[in-house]
Amino acid sequence: MESNWQVLLFYYYTPIVNTQKFKVKHEEFCISKNLTGRIIIASEGLNGTISGPKEDCDEYKDFIKNDGRFQNIRYKIDKCSKHLFPKMSIKIKNNLININRDDLDPNVKTGVHLSPLEFRDKMKSDDSIVVDMRSTYEHHIGKFKDAITFDIKHLPALEETIKESDFYNNIENKEKEILTYCTGGIKCEKASALLLKMGFKNVYQLHGGIIRYGKEVGGEDFDGKCYVFDDRITKDINIINPKIITKCYICNKEDDTMVNCQNTLCNRHTTMCNMCYVKMQGCCSKYCTQSDTKRS
């Protein structure tokens, strides 16, 4: 029987003057529906992922559409069979995405948006460089073939990390076509703007991110799985030429199952095969198996 539940991934940059009023309105609506998720509100816009029955998700979309500021918002929609979050969390933050710069406004200047088909075609060009704008734990489990990645634990360190890289210090790259991508597109709105500030001339971004790319072109040349920020942890993307790029953290066997360490003080996300997961009681180390803060 086909599931009647959905998960919606969305963002939109538009000025929100009274964020507190907007938050209260959001909370009142979401509490009245069978929805869970994480929503961030900032003076620069809206970002969120929610799950629930299709009819409640449809009503949420109507709720947002009725606010004229969000007429052009796009949703990445997946099917699911249950709530993917323990509750509904709605928070006000200073930025939707914090990369430690206050001079980046995607509505003023950002990288050129490419559809998944355009992105796929440009990846085949010898004059293009594909750049992953996600954190290390995200691109560890999956990334585009031959993409440049950065060792980033927290996104505010992005600019500093880029400046230390061979990618930045090779002057020839400043003239090439830089194809940026992330999970749903929101990080690239500012990350591509940052690259333009850093002197790269031809910067593009995958509109709708990896999630939309998987839906529209079958995920071609995306190796591994896509890390997602809900209870699924990862999502299959490539149905054309899939490839596993990770190994079990414990036994080194090829595996692409991402798990969350059961020690609540650790919460490390890493790849682990089922046999090791059972043996390690869902933990990433012997130390964590002996912790008093291990989930029951």
C-alpha cells in the first residue's frame, strides 16, 4: 500500500521584518496539524524540513503560499511512512546559513542557478570544477564524482578552509566554471556568493541541490548516498551508475550504512555494517559502549 506521508525540504530568501510574529503564526499553524520537523526563521528568510500526512503537508504549503512573500518557493518532496522528527522545532536565528559573513545577500548577488540537467551537462566539460559545499560528515558518505571537498566540521569555517586549499591557491581556477552543490541548495546560495567575493569569475550552483538532482536526472555520477537532516540519516540518489565509496568504521568492510552513535554525549555519525552495529551495541567505540549516557 502506497504511503500517504511526505517530507518537505524548502528554503526561501526574502526579508522578514517581524520574525517573532512570523514564528508565533507558524507555531499556531503547525500545532494545529499533524506535522513535525525543524524550521528556521531569520530576517533574511525561511528554511525548513517537515514531515507528516500528505494532506497536512499540502495545507502547510497553502499556508506559506498565502503569504505573498513566498510565492516562488519550491519544495523538494519525498515519500515517507512516518514522522522523521521527534517534534516540531521552530527557531529564530540570525542567519539561515552561517558562514561567518554579513555581506552576502543571495537576492543581490549569487552564483548562477543551474537546473539538474544543466548541471549534469556542465560537469562533463573539461573547463568545469565541481565543488562540494557541505561539511565533512556529509560528503564522507556521498559526493559527485571527482568533486573537490573541504575538511569542514562547522560551516562558519568555510572561507578560511577554502583559502588554505589548493583549489583556491591555483590562480587558473579563478577563470574556470565553478559548479557548487549542497543537499537542498540553501548553502550554495551564500557559498557561491562567497566564491564570487573571493575572486572566482564564473560561479554556478545546483538549483534544488542533490535532492532535486536525484529526482530529475536519476542522480547520475553521484557516488554514495546523500546525507539528510532527519531520522533517515541518508538517502539513495543514484539509480543510473551507483557506487559505494565508504567502509565500515569498525571492520573496514565496504558498507554505506550511516549510523548515529548511541552514546548521547558522542552522537558521532559514521558508517557501520549491521554485524558491527550489533556487536558494538550501536556505538562507535568500546568507550561509548560503556557510557552511562548510552541510549537504551
